[in-house]
Amino acid sequence: MNIELIVVGKTDMKEVEALVAMYTKRLSHYVKFAITTIADVRNTKKLSEAEQKRLEGEQILRLIAESDSVVLLDEHGAELRSVEFAELLQRRMSAGTKRLIFVIGGPYGFSEAVYQRANSKLSLSKMTFSHQIVRAIFTEQLYRAFTILRNEPYHHE
């Protein structure tokens, strides 16, 4: 299975970039993992929130194939413990999912078209995080999930 994380906009925080790079490197021992960054929409001051989400959504949808399984990282998604997230990944691998895509939206979330295309939604917390910080949290949780599946001593219950 290939796992891809689609994110809107580059991060300007070197600390976040370093954490994401570290966990991405660690993940390479378990799975093919890639991060695709969509360029920020320009001239957003002239756009409504809905228009910005629509433009971001069009870019996201261009990167998704019909056969892909898509999970939106969304505040209204299911909340899972780390072990449950690992089990979700195991189920997807066992089901023969070829490409599992997680998506972090822009500052206003996702367009309706992206919600309609998604197979599921996952929340990392009831708290709100910046979409930059979510990158580091998510890649760490993905790494943690694979260590759980391999019974490695990273995760403690």
C-alpha cells in the first residue's frame, strides 16, 4: 500500500518541516509514504471563504484517482486512539487498498466536492491546530501506528 498526505500550502516553520522530515524518513522503513503540497490560492483577500475552498478543492481532486481511498483530516471526523488508528491501517492493507490518501485542508477546511469524494473523515483531536502543526502530528501518528503494528517499543499503553 502507498500512503500519501496531501496538504494545502507550504509551511514556513522550519521546526515543523524538520519533524515531518524525521517521521517521513522513519516511515520509509514500513511503507511508501509521500507528501504532496498544493500551492496556496493567490489573492485570497479578493475571494470568499467558499471560493477559496472551491479552488483548493479543485486542486486536491486533480490528485486523486477513482480507485484511491481518501481520508480527510477534519475536526468533525472520527476520533481514534493510536491503537485504533493502527487497526484502521491494518484493515486498509488487508483489504488490498493500493493508495490511501490523507488530506489536510486549507485554513477554512474543505469544499463540498472534496467532502463528497472522501471515503471517511478522521479527527486528530477535539482541539483546533494550525494546518501546519497538523502535518507533524499526523506524520508522528502514522509512524506510531506502524510501530504498533510491528510490536515495536515506541508506543506505550
